[in-house]
Amino acid sequence: MAENTLRPVGRVESTLTDRTAAPRQPDEGAPDAWLVFDDRYASALDGLTPGTDVLLLTWLDRADRDTLAVHPRGDATRPLTGVFATRAPDRPNPIGLHTVHILAVAGTRVHVRNLEALDGTPILDVKPLLTPDR
Amino acid sequence: MAENTLRPVGRVESTLTDRTAAPRQPDEGAPDAWLVFDDRYASALDGLTPGTDVLLLTWLDRADRDTLAVHPRGDATRPLTGVFATRAPDRPNPIGLHTVHILAVAGTRVHVRNLEALDGTPILDVKPLLTPDR
């Protein structure tokens, strides 16, 4: 049985360094960024293709894991809502889910478009967008 | 900084008990199932609505975390591919990602349609499908 400890496989390299300045969604001005994988995971990257979109899973390591309800988008006029009904980063298991477009692959460095994750954010996983045959 | 240990927030209750019998995708015959959350996370569920689709994140606790490349769908005639370019459950951080339709919410039990996760699978998170305003 897999133990419950995450193994970061790499880090995000980005010009975004401040949580308060981070856009809430990628279409709100997120910069291009690099996904820098540890060398030991090189073979796991085999098959990632520039020009395709993939799902990136990150660990939002600056999140508050004890938050269970929030005002959506931090707007106090909106009713308090359970975090499972929102995309708020503060939640028991703060896993970030991002659809990114691969611009280039250079060894264990992958350049992607419009990523709203902060510099240094641990990378957990990459998955293809769902296609029935993979 | 959030430590790297997952906190399961509930478990899947399903008639699927055998990994070898589990469908690879939900449209390949997955049964309806219950998401049973721990009582302490009740407030995090507030806002989940029957009739809507959500993303469910699970921890595939029977996965092999040392697998870095696979033959897609276990078909040896297909070329060995890095796990980050496949949806194989065996991967360094075996997080399962499922789009499920909520049939009913009863306290901390949520009934969902067509879930390909095994009985007892830990639940990590629930997120709405991406909508810009949440």
C-alpha cells in the first residue's frame, strides 16, 4: 500500500513569487514558466510533446490546510462556501490542478504557457488530458 | 509551509474491490458509488449540489510508486511511455482524477455516478469543474 507522503518530482520556475499578486485563474495574466524535474524522473517524461496540452498537478505548499469554508474569491459579500465547492487554494489537501500548453521540452525542463503557480511550487504529477486510449 | 503528508478526508464506498477488474475509464462500465467523508469535513461540503459534475481527487493507495514508464493500457505491443504521458495508476504520486456527476448529498455521504475507484480508496479533494467566477 502506498504511504501517504508526497514525493515532489520537480519544481516550478516562474517570475511569480508573491501569493497576493498571483492571478486566480491562468487567463487572468499568468506568465509562461518552466517545469524543472529532478533527473531521476527523466524517463517519466518520455512522450511529453511540445504543442500539446497536459494537466499539471502541484502541491500548493503555502496554503492553509485547516480552512474548510471560504468566501469565494475572497469577496466577503459572497456567502461562506465549503472549500470542496470552490477552487480556493486553502483546503485540507492543497493540490493545484492546471491545464498547461507545452511550448518546449529540453531534457528534464519543460516550458509551459500561462501557469498561475508560484516560483518554487512542488510538482506532483503530469497527466495527459483524458483520451480514452491511453 | 504545508507539510508533504496527505490527509484523507473520506473514503470511496463501492462494489469495485479488485484492481484487475476495475475499468480503465468511467465510460467502460464503472458503477455508481458513495463518497463517505469524515464528519470533521462536513462544512467543506457545503455548496455541493446534486445534478452537477465535480472533479474528485483520490489517492490510489494500491499503486506502485516506483514505476516511471509503462506500456499504455498494459498492451505490450505499444511502446514504453513515460507515466507523465499516460493515465496509468502506477506513478510517483498516484493521484486519481475523476469527473463525477453528483446524484445525491446526504449529510457527509455523496452519491456519484460511474466512479472507477476501488472500494476503500482514500478521498483527497473535491473541486468544481473550472468556472472563472469561483
